[in-house]
Amino acid sequence: MKVALRGRDNSIIDGGGEVKPTTAPKHILTAVVNDKPGVLNKVSSLFRRRGFNIESITVGASEAPGFSRMIVVVRGDTPVVEQVRKQLDKLIDVVKVTDISESSIVARELALIKVKSTPATRSEIMQIVDIFRANIIDVASDSVVVEATGDGDKIESLLHLLKDFGIKEITHTGCVAMTRGVV
């Protein structure tokens, strides 16, 4: 029996350890939902039942009282994602769902990265952090905590450079996004 797992980038890792990147396009769905218990479970269950791996899901208060905004990032063929979007729209607690993948958007992620440091390596870490316009928000005798915001590629590039120092811990939000204003 072959076992396959999906990586964070939705690549397929087969039973032999071979990584096969997915070619499915990334979709960013934004949904306005009722702010009440169980809504997140209903939405994520719909994706699970359809066999989608959610790359990230972010939920927070919206501009309207009593409603939350959900940002869901998935990979899949456009017609299939459109079918899931329509099914989400039918859920009672979902007010509106939009695929903003093809729109002009502003998108950001946040990462907190605890990096091993010594007095000898701290200045080099600070230079790397400055290049990425990130911030050091905590300093201890054996580590620093870096706060980075930006698109996923920027955060991945920063992580790549910091890994040589030794990453002790990472926490990384999902994507938050919205369409740009009309000019």
C-alpha cells in the first residue's frame, strides 16, 4: 500500500519520500460569515469532504458587527474551486464568498521566528533582518525573536537565510488579503 502526504506547498510526498510539486493554481477565497460558534468547522469540513488541503485559513472580525471575514487559501483547478465556492455560498452562515485570486489584491502574512544567537552572530542576524524590513522584538542571551510581515515568498526567503543560525521556533499566520481600492 502506498501512502502519500501533502506538504505545506501542497506538493505530494509519496511513500518513497519523493516530492512531486503540484501544478494546481493557488486560489484565495474571502468569505463574510456570521460571527458565531461552529461556522469555521462547517467551512473547513466542506473543504475536507471535497478533498482539498487548506494551505491557510485566517478568520477575524470584519467591518460589520456580528460578522467575521475568512480568508482561505487552497490549490485546485479553477472549475473545481468554483464549485466549492458555490457550495460555500449555500451554507446558511456564509453571507458572501469571493475568489479574489485573479483580482488586484494586497496580501500579507506574519511570522515570528526565534533564532539562536550569540553576541558574535547577533549583528549579522540584525543585518539580515534589516534587509527584509523585519523587526527584532525580543532579545535573550541565546536567541532573538524576529517579526516579519510580507508575502509568503519574502518570509520563506528570510527563513532560508536565518536557518544557518539555527531556528528554534516558528509561528506563521496564514494569508490575509483584500482587493485593492479603485483608483
